[in-house]
Amino acid sequence: MIFNQKLNHYQKLFLLTLTNILMVNYSLNAQEKEIFVNPNNGNKYFLTSEMSWQDGQNLAEKMGGNLVTVNDEKENQWLIETFITSETNFLWIGINDQAVEGEFIWISGEMSNYLNWAEGEPNNNPQQGGEHFGVINGLNNPFKRPVGTWSDAPEQAKLKGIIELKNNQN
């Protein structure tokens, strides 16, 4: 029996791969995984279940994507209309300053000049131990920030995130 023997390199690799596949499959099945296609760019988007920013990004990468890069006001508006409900407080997006405080970049590596920070944001709230990860503000955000504007949030927050699969990656 395999558990009574020492595993060789290939058996370990196989089990690791199988575990990763099962974890991604479980994560996807555990979510509302309705996929939305943005008619303006052909990219596919969907929500993760509630998780940390890094877990959301890890899931996105396993699928060949990233947490969303918001390229312009039109895309931001589409995200609001598609994903924001009366229960939405915040949704993870792919902007962060984890490498250099105050220098927000997109995890996808894309260069987007569009920014939509709420007034007073990003603020790196020291009461939260610092905030390095971007969120889009929803209807139910406790700070009453305008819907669709952005804030920074702590990585340990458990929020849904928007995953984007580029049209050339699907």
C-alpha cells in the first residue's frame, strides 16, 4: 500500500499536483461562480468566496488570471453594475502597495493610469496595522464612501474578490 512505503519524487509530485487541482476545484465549486463577460473588452470576471487578498490572488493565478485591473471609468462602472449588490461592503481588486508603501501598482503588471480613490484614501490605516490592498467600495460599506470608489484594506480582511481572465487567456 502506498502509505506504508516511502514516496518517491514522482509520487510526491503527483500527489501535490492532485491536491492543487482538488483545492482549486473545491474553491471554485464552493463559490457562486457565475462568469460574466465584459462586452467592452471580452474579458471574463467572477467573484471569489470571502478570503484574504493574497488567497484571492493565488486562486486567480491558478486559473490563469489576476484580481481585476481596472483600466478606465467604463470598466469601473461595469464592475459596479455587475458585482455590487445591497449586501456588498467591499470587493478586492488587484491594486496594492505591498512592495513599497504608497506606491500602488496592479498585480497583473499592467500600467493603468486610471485611479478612483475615495476622498482620504488610500490611508494605510495604522489602526488596522497598515493597509496595502485595494478594494472597491460597495453599497453596504460601513464608512459610507461613494459606491465604486476605492479604498485600501488590510490583507487579513476576508472579502470577496473580482477575478479577471483576460480575453487572450481564456
